[in-house]
Amino acid sequence: MAGVNPKFLISKDFSRHTKAALDLDDDVVLTYYIDDSDGTQSLADGRTITTLPHTTEEVRFIEGIFDGLDTLLAIDFERSPTTKGSDIDIYSVIDSSDWEKMI
């Protein structure tokens, strides 16, 4: 199974976003949203992505990661039912409008 190149997951923009989210919350809670859509979506930054729903196993895996981090860090993670107000949005992306630029 091919891995994901970390440069697509880690960026200065994402780091700034997370720092800003932590600075806003006095209680140090980061919320995360796990998307379950099948189709094309427009992101706030103008990119368009094509997504698939996460499997039950993938959702359990993601929740397990956050549960584990919760016990290790002085940050609490809570799952959000929507993207509205969530700090981290997780998608199962099969295509992105800007992937060609990254290759």
C-alpha cells in the first residue's frame, strides 16, 4: 500500500491554522470533523475535492488516534458533527483540484 507524502499534509498554512485555533480556546480543546460525503465539495480556500465516505473501520481508527493523543497531550480533542466551528476537518479525498500543481 502506497503511503501519503507528508508534504501534502503538513504546511505552514496548516500549522498557523492550528496555532490560531489553540490561541482562541482558553480550555485548549480542538474539535475535529470526520466527513462522510460522497461527491464533489468546495473548500473555503477555493480548492475543489472529490470525496468518498469513510468506512466504519477508518472512523474508528481516526477516533482512536484522537483518543490516544488526548491522554498524551494537554489538549482535549472532541468530535464535531459538522464543519461549522471545527478546527480540523478530515476528508477521504480521491481527487483535488490542485494535485496536478504539486506533482
